[in-house]
Amino acid sequence: MNEYFNKYADLTALSLTLALPLLFTIFLKRKAQKRIRAVPVYFLVFGPLGILSFIFFHLFENGYRAIDATANGHFAYNFHFYSLILFGVVVASLGTWYLKSCIDKCLWRPGSNRSYFYKVLLMLLITVPLIPITPIAAVPSICCSVSILALPFVHKTRFTHSMANQKAPDYYYSIEQPKTVNP
């Protein structure tokens, strides 16, 4: 199993990172009531699914190494192990909430933009300070940036001539127009 972690764990996580968004894109295209674009949806869910796949392997490897060390009789429960597991659990739970907000955005649920940006901000607040300590902490930031770049292109909205002839709603006019008095 150590050979698997040394050679193939990163490749497996990368494969999952590329394959899972495709499955979620197919699911969301079928479930969405309104029209959404497939390629931006793929990149939108790429962020949280990339984070989740890499953090799953982080937790799996640290858990396996702890079990292996316990079986060999030299496991030490210390702050280093605790912080590795705690970090993984926090980022995994936040990644799950982040994926939920991406799904809500694709399904046109109200308040999804605010929830989405809140989850991205939390993810960045947790992971960006760790980049000087360990460069691998940049992976969630990169995944978030890919997802943010795809966000504006998810929904299909067509500009038609009937839309051009419509009057804008009153709340678009923030400056009050002077009123004319008819004599």
C-alpha cells in the first residue's frame, strides 16, 4: 500500500478531479429546469470536486499511515497528526458545502450567488495562509479560481429583439428625473 501512495495516489486523485466534474455536469444538465452551458458547469464544479478528491486522498493516506504505524507499534498521537486530520476534515466539509452552492447555482436557486462567494471566501481564508508553509496548499486556491472564472458563463440567456424593446425596471433608475409641469 505504501507503493500505491508513493506512485499512484496523486494520479488517482487527478483522474478523479477530471472525471467527477464530467459526471456532475451530465447530472446537472439533466436536472436543471432552465438552460445551462455544459463546459462552464464542468469548470464550475471542477473547483469543489478537485478540492474534495485531493483532500479525500490526504485523509485516506494519513489514516492509513496511522493504522500502519499502530499495527507496527510506533504510532504517536501528537499535534502534527491531529492538525493533519483536523485540516482535512475542515477542508472536506467546506468543500462539500462549496459543491452544494455550485449545484444551487446551476439549478437557479435563489441566494446561490451569495452562498457561492461565501464558501469561496472561507476556503481561501483557510488555505491561502498555508501556502508559504506548504506549496500544496495552493491547490484549493487554484481550484477556486477555475471555478470563479466559469461562474458568469453557466446560465444561458439569449438577447432577443423583444428584450431590447422592453423598458428597464424602475429600480435601474437611481437618479431621480426632474418632473416637468404641464401648464
